[in-house]
Amino acid sequence: MPTSDTRFWEQLEILNAALPDGMRAAAGPEGTAPGSDVTPRFAHLAGHVLVHSRDTDLAVTAVQDLQPARERVRVASSPDGAARCSVHRLSIGSRDCHETVAALAGEGLRASPVHFVSVAGVNLCPGDEPVPSAGPLNPPMSGRDRGENVTVAVLDTGLVHDYLDHQWLAANSGLPAIPPVTGDVTAPGDELDADGLIKPYVGHGTFIAGVLRCVAPATDVRVHNVFPYAGAALEDELGLTLLRALDAHGWPDIISLSAGTATCDAATLLGLSAFMDELADHPGTLLVAAAGNDGGTHPFWPAAYAGEPVNASGDVVLSVGALREDGLGRACFSNHGDWVTVYAPGERLVNAFTSGPYMYGYPHRTTCRFSDPGHYPGCTCVATLQEGDKASFTGLAAWSGTSFATPIVAGLVAARMSQEKISSREAAAQLMASRLTVPDLSGFLR
């Protein structure tokens, strides 16, 4: 199990600073508090719960009957297009979210906190904070034609303003012609905080696109910004945002999603249920999702759908954990367990970032965060830079996390598709048939 530290609470502070007025993120599961024995697993929207839309009226009545002295329960205003969403958000006032969920369960109604889905999970950063790099790219550039005629949607934080300065993200008119990476581009001023420093999570989507294009250079990649709150989004809003983005630009061959969350009682995300239903109905699309960086076995959603009935065929969802730098075992930060499909390199990858100053948010460590003693020397927990240090980036970063192992797998699927002229799910099935067992010094396999 990972050791408890301050990262979750720092993450929560950053998230709350990014939320609109009237919204507040709280910690879960029940009993979580700074200094408590309960390990924080997720962030959720205070004062609200999610229920199936078909249960809305019953849920409102049940909560008011069970807790009659509190404020009236109301259905929170729904965004445009909510008819496609299979859940409703209930505003429960000052009632305790976890008590309300338990009370509704006692009435036979499924409810959940409104989880924040984040590119970071419990960590403030993916597996570590980015550090400047002069290269070379890691992974290196592959054959030019790998991924030709394959489309990939990266659902992440969008693109930095200067992303086309990186030639492997730009168009190339050779043979085959390589399209430019496209998507939601961040304005330069939005990438910096009030002190002119690069904000946390800036560059996350760009780095992922760069890794993917190194593995499969001809792939047609579009990067969407679907995490507006410091790299996070509420699960019900995210579900609608994903569907709208896919409606607007078409369902791609591959969706690369390097974000997620643990949940209350390890249950599936109610807010993504409509998206998962539609994914199952699009046999030409494969979801490749990061397994998370909490160093544990608890399910991390949506990657953990790989172990659910929706993925009974094994080729709808691939969940991706991270290998350590030498490739000889699981990276210490990577989540693991039967629900993780495959592992790929995830330590100290080097790829596209932006330029400018960055301040580090974590204290220096000399030991592994997830095991004492550490599983292997040189894990990314041990860092020379510490809280308050500044570094200057000039376009490249070295970064670690399952976030970045994920586009390696997406790129390998794209390359197999173009090579064999097969669908993404067929390519995934072929690749998974050739997996090797990952030795893991903590005693786990896979």
C-alpha cells in the first residue's frame, strides 16, 4: 500500500482554487481528514450526490424523508444535452455525502459521490513532476509510416500554444504525408500563474501526443481539453463532454485517456455510464486508459472497466500500468492488479513540453513513497529538486507516470492497425496475445 503523505491535500488545495465560486471539492472515502488513519482515495463535489436519472424522484423523496430537518433536496441544473446523460446530480445541502449515499443504498437506490476525474489522481503530478531535458526523445521516433490512416483522440488538457515548434507534432509532406496534431490549444496567458510560472498540469496533453507520435508517427491525433479544473473534471460533466467531443469530430479508432479516479466502494463511475454504453456500441473504437499512479491495487476508473462485463471480449478497454526505466518490473508508483491489462515504459520518458519557468511543489525525498525499503534503486520518488526550487524549460521535459505509458500502448495499437490493415480492437487482441509476465518485486504479478 502507498504511504500517506501531503500530496493529496496539496492536490485538493489546487483543485479548490480552480473551481468556480459555490463549488468545493472534499476528500473521500468517509473519515478521510488530514492526519487521520483513513487514506484519501478520491476528491468529490461537496454537498452533491449522483443517482440514476430513472431514480431521481425516488431519491429526492427518500433523502428528504430520511433527513427531514435539513434543507430540501433539489436536482441541480443540468447542462445542455443532459438528455444523453443517464444520471442526475442532486444538491443535498449540508447533509453528509457519504451518509446520504449509504441511506439511499438502504432504500435499494444506487447513488455515489460526484467524483472528480483527474490527470493526477491522488498525486499532484502524474508519477513525478516534470524536469527539463535536452533529449533525446524517449521513446525514440519509429518508422515514418507507422499509424498511417489511424485516428486517435487524446482526451486530456489540450495543447500548449507552441506545440507545433516540435516537428514530430507538425505536418510533414513526405511519403506518407503526416497530418499535424490538432485540437484545443491553450492561450499563452492561460498556461502561466500570476507569478509567470508554468501551472501544474500544463503540457500534460501535449506530452502524451508527442509520445504517441514517436511510437506511431503517421497517426492522425486530435487532443481535446476535457479537464478544466486544474487537470480535473466532474464525472457527470466529463461524461457529457466526451460524448460531445466524439459527436463533433467522429468516433476515432483509438481513444487515449490518461486520467481517472478511485471511487466510493470501488464501484464504477455513474457519470461515465452513458459514455461506456456508447463505447460498447462503437466496435471500431478502442479505449486505452491509464491505470493510475497510487502504487496500489484499488480500481482506478475508467481504466478498471477493463475488468468489467463491458470488456468481456477483452478488446473494448485496455488498462495500462507503467514499467520502471530498466523495463525489468513494475514502476513503484503504478497501480496494479487483475484489472490492469498491460504494462509499458513509464519512467523518465522525454517528449514535448512548453518553455518557461516552473516551480516544484514537493519536498525532496531520499526514499520510495510506496515501499520501505524501495523495490529497486533509482525510482522516481527520489528527486534532487524539492519544494520551492525553480527550473527553466526549453521545450522538452522528462516525465513519469502511467499517463505516459498509455500513449505508448495506443501508438503500438495504431502501428499494428496500419501494418495489418485491421481494426483497433483486432490489433489490441493481437498485441495482448503476445504479452510477457511482468516481474514485480512487491510480490504481485501482471
